[in-house]
Amino acid sequence: MRFFSSFHDPKTKWYTLYYLIVLVAATVVVISTTLQLFHQNLLQSILTFFEGFFSLFMLSRNEQVGKSFVSHLSNVITFIKS
């Protein structure tokens, strides 16, 4: 059980790596579904989107990732406004 505790503590290095891999996998599945490389039913699609958003939320709990995400997001918003 000690191995799984690193997935719940945002300060460990495995925490960020694990949720980044989950986010990348969910993104690949969503893009593949959008390009119709394979098909999912409605429930699977909803769960895939939820998995991606949950992974993004868990990544934002990490202090360094959260700060850089907000910084990049504000840069994108500034770019869009100009």
C-alpha cells in the first residue's frame, strides 16, 4: 500500500508522472475517437472526458504544475485578446 500512497501525495515525483501519463492517454483516445480511428459508445466517451478532466485537476494540485499552468493559461488569454 505504500506504493500507492505516492499517487495521492502531490509532492512526490511519481504523482506528476502518473497523472501526466493518464492525461496523455485520455487525450490520445479523444483525438483518435474524433478522427474516427475507432468508435466508442456514449458512456465510454463521457468517461474518457471525465478521466482527462480528473487527471488535469489532479495535476493542478501539484504546486509547481499548478503555478506554471496558470501562467501559461494567462499567456494564452493575453495572446487571444491581442
